[in-house]
Amino acid sequence: MNVRTTETEAISPRPLHGEVAERLRRLIIHGEIPPGERLNERLLAERFSISRTPLRDALKLLSAEGLVEILPYRGAVVSRVTLDEAEGLFQVLSALEGLAGDLACQKATEADIAEIEALHADMRRHYERGELDEYFALNQRIHQAIVNCAQNAELTAIHSRLAQRIRCVRYVANFSPARWTRAMAEHEEILEALRQRDGVRLQNLLKTHLGRKFESVREWLLANQG
Amino acid sequence: MNVRTTETEAISPRPLHGEVAERLRRLIIHGEIPPGERLNERLLAERFSISRTPLRDALKLLSAEGLVEILPYRGAVVSRVTLDEAEGLFQVLSALEGLAGDLACQKATEADIAEIEALHADMRRHYERGELDEYFALNQRIHQAIVNCAQNAELTAIHSRLAQRIRCVRYVANFSPARWTRAMAEHEEILEALRQRDGVRLQNLLKTHLGRKFESVREWLLANQG
DNA sequence: CGCCTCCCATCGGTATACAATACGCAACGA
DNA sequence: TCGTTGCGTATTGTATACCGATGGGAGGCG
């Protein structure tokens, strides 16, 4: 009996490069492999106890996701997000979440909204306790849940990719208590708009919310990496 | 002396899998490899006179672009775009082109606009002569040029990918003469809004333009593949 | 003393060989 | 006759070997 079949998931043959890509993704997003770092194929293959082939496949995947850049004959490096790139990413992300918000108001079920409300309540608790990491995690899950409500596979996929790329930066963007309070208030409004299924309002709220988030990231980038 | 350096492009060492990916992309977009077709690695490698390794790399790339789907241990097949998927793609594309239009009105240079006007004039000529293929090509280039004006690398990249996926379908979506005339008029309006740098108007025009385009694709899909 | 050139070590790109998995077919049994 | 089961083949996933490019350093030349 295969070990995998013991899990709830019925069938899921997972090639090695998929696993490797996931592990690398975590390492990069959590900052354990810093931006600009060169990724030596032989060393990494040895580290994961696999051959170079699936590792290269994984790097190709991450390259397509934008997490790493592959230079011909020079290898892969972890993408370094500049200020201009961050602005571009936030612009696209705003447009996408705006669309998602609009669609979510049309397509979300009551169960969907209830779930988001639960996440929101959870996030509020962490906010009140000043637990930043948990707050960020919940924040991310809420935005993701709203996008999921739009029931648009491509939108979900692209949003996920962009959010990952931005998370590398945002993770360390420790904003001010004032900004945190304001962000929390914005989330309250967002949830209210979703409850009322006010598409255009939710769209605008999400866009300005992300715009403000970018401002905070912008300041951090200007202060820390010129 | 390397042959490639004789071309205008200064430095561009192009790995084999890149070339192969491009060739495959063309084959798929032009419909020479129909949707649903299985892509046998050995046969394709033999066809291109290369090994399986770079071919597999190319398939991974196209998979990330969404043009093919890779099923574990079962190989790659050309993605078949369903009606629901097409709707999702157009929704995202509308949001992205809307954003691009807004940004373009802020950032486009006079030279950019002049170039788009030239493309537009060219397209009009082909329209008047009833040359559909050339019209489509110019149409594509115009939309692409508008997106380029936004000066947002990520936006350009994602838009390009989505446009490619949709082109597989739209290429055969021979719409009615009435729709063609209307589309041409919409493009006139689009160009006018860009000239006047009316961001919100251009954004709305592009969104409705794409919405109509989807309607035409929708009808074709309903008629031809149920 | 500085710059340019050439050489070599290192590493990524490609080709090939081996292992694992899925699909089709045929034989067996009910 | 139909369903099931086992095997064989074809095809994908992985590992390894080879080739070519790149970049840095040593040595020579100006």
C-alpha cells in the first residue's frame, strides 16, 4: 500500500520537481535564501539529495513564477525586487484584487462570507495582541479567500504568484502602529462592503488598501535599500 | 565569430529550449497542433532534431504559460480552452488592459502615440480591404503597444501570456461583418481617448471592447464546441 | 606599474542511459 | 459473454556523463 493513499487526498502522483519547487519557494519567501543569492545547481541538488535534473525543473518553475531569474550560462539567482518593480507589482495586484472584489460580491456564497468573517475575527484578535506574524498570515489568507470567491482559476493563479513575490518584501516591511490601526480599519470596511455585496465599493476599497500598503513598502524600500 | 552576433541584437545567448519553446508556441497558437493533442516527447525531439531534455524544458515553459498541461506520467497535452475558462481569461485581460490604458494615458510619449496611430492607420487599411489575418495581427500589436506604454514589465508579461492563450481561440472566431465594423469604430474611440490622455475613458473603452470581443468568442464557442 | 591577453577551473546546457509508471491487450474465470 | 486480472509495451521521470561557455586569475606586453 502506498503511503500517500493513506491521506485524505485520493490520487496525487507528485513528481519530485514539484516537491523541490515548493521547498525552494518556502526558503525564498521566508528569506532564508536572500535576494541576489546565486543558486548553484550542484550544491542544491546535493542539499536535497536529488539529481540536478529535477532541481533544474524546479528552478524553471520558479523562474516562470518570477521568484528567480535564470541568466544563460550564468545560473539562477533569487530575484531582487526593486522599487520600480514593486510599484508595478502593486499596480497589477490592485487591478486584479479590484476585479476579484467586484466578482466576489456577485458570486460569493453566504458560507464564503462567513468563512472570511471568521478569518477576519481571528485576525482582529492577533491585531489586538500585537502578534504581527500571525496578523500577516491571516491578512494574506483573507485576501486570498476574497480572490477565491471570484471563481476564476486564472485570476487565482496569477494573484497567488504576484502575492508570493511581494511577500518576500512585505514580510520585513514592519509598518508603524498607526498604519497598522488604519489597515485594520480598512479591513473592517472591506468586510462590510462584501457583506453588503457592494461590488464597486469593495473594488475601490481593495485598490486603495493595496495602494496604502505599497506606500508603506515604498518607504521601507527607500530607507533600507536606497 | 558567432553567427548570432551578426544580428542587430547585441548580446543574446539563446539556450536551445528557448528556441524550441518559441517554435512550439507558434505551432500551438496557429492551430497546427490542435487543442487536446498529446505531445510525445520522443517524437517532438526527433522532429526538432534535439534531445528530450531541452524539449522537456520547453514544455515546462509552455506549461507555466498555460498553453499546455502536463499530467504526471501521462505527458503533455495542448490546453483546451473551455467557455468558462475563456470567460475567466477575458475578465482578467479586461482588468489588465483597463489598468494599462489608465497608465498609458499618464506615461505614453508623443512618439508612442504616434506609433500607435500608425499601426491604427495600417489596420484600417487592412479592414477596408477585408484582410482579416492582417487586421488581427495589427489589432494584436495595437493592444500590445498600449500595454507597453504603461511601462510595467510584469503587466506586459502577464498580458502577453493571456493574449497568447486567447489567440488560440480567437484566431478562428470569425466574427460577423457588423461586429467587425463596430470593433473598428471602438478602436477609433480608443485611439481618440489615448490622444486626449483621458485615462478613465480609455480604461472603460478597453474594458467594453474586450467584453464585446468575448461575446463574439462566446457565441463561436457555443456554436462549435458546445 | 597598469592593462590586456590567454588559460584554466567551474558551472550551466545538452545528450544519453536507467528506473518507474500508466495504458492496452489478452487470457482466465464466473 | 462479460468482468477482472496479469503482463508487456510505450512513455514519462530521474540520474549520470559529456560538451561548451563564462569568468577570474596569472602571466606577458606596453
